[in-house]
Amino acid sequence: MLTSPLALLLVGVLFVLGACSGGDAESTQQASASDKEVIMRLTSTAFEHEGEIPQRYTCDGLDVSPALIIHELSPGAVSLVLVMDDPDAPGGTWDHWIAYDVAPAHEVPEDVDSLGTPGTNSWGRTGYGGPCPPNGTHRYFFTVYALDTELGLEPGADKATVLAALADHVLAEAELMGTYSRT
């Protein structure tokens, strides 16, 4: 129970602060709605998030990259980084596609030949390498990062180098995951 003069003073101050905050519920809701952060999203016309990646985009098909759509791209983006990897590979995460210093765009077309500066994937080559799991169903994560700068790395950087370079420059990121099984 609050009986000391200090406790009574504290209750009074809190009451006055609450009364002075002013505004009605409607204006508070409007302010909250207008202050919501827009979240970048990544989708594909080829498959849905957590859906199966069509064979066309795998080693069992044409092995071409799927079209990707970037929704709510950060307006301050100077460049993009795209990484596709498979964390379910038997020897650890397998990098399928790395591209950096990509010009900001809302779409990455299907079967893109060159995209920004190419990084080196786990096969030791640049460019897209589609899903090709040796066993079971694997998950493939496409991640796009919107950056406030270009990385300026030489072509062929690996994923660890790219991720280290972008660490303090990410404005937003989005992820799309698809699955594939060869059985």
C-alpha cells in the first residue's frame, strides 16, 4: 500500500504524465499505422515459399535460375546481394549462387546470365547452380540483402567474404525457401 509522501508524489506524477499525453485513441492508432516499418519480401513466379522447386531449375532439368521478385525494396538501397544455399547438404551448407553489387531492381529475371558481380559457389564456379541433392529432400534458401553501399569486392568472392563485407550495411533482407528431392 502506498502511504509514504514519496510514493504519493510518484503516483501524482504518473497521473499528471498520463493526462498530459493527450490525444484520443483514434489519433494514436493512426500514428501507429503510419509509423509501421515496411518489410521487404522475396517471392518467385516459379514456386511458393516452402513449396517445391520445379525440376526446370535443378540439375535434373535445365538448371536455370528462377525468376525472383523483390517486394517493398528499400528506397535507400544502393546495391543488392543475392545468396542461394542448401543447409541440408551432407558436408555442411552448400552455396549454389552468390552475386553482389547487383543494381537495385524489383525483379531478377529467369535464367539470368549475369547478375552484378558473381561470387564463387561451392562447386568452385560462378553463376547459378541449381538444386541437386544427393539424398532426400533439401531446403534451398534464396536470400536478398538491400545494402546502403556497393561492396566493391573482386569477382569470385566466396559467401563468407561477402557476408563479412555486408555486415554493417544491410538496410533490409528477405528470404524465400523452396524444397527439392530427386526421388
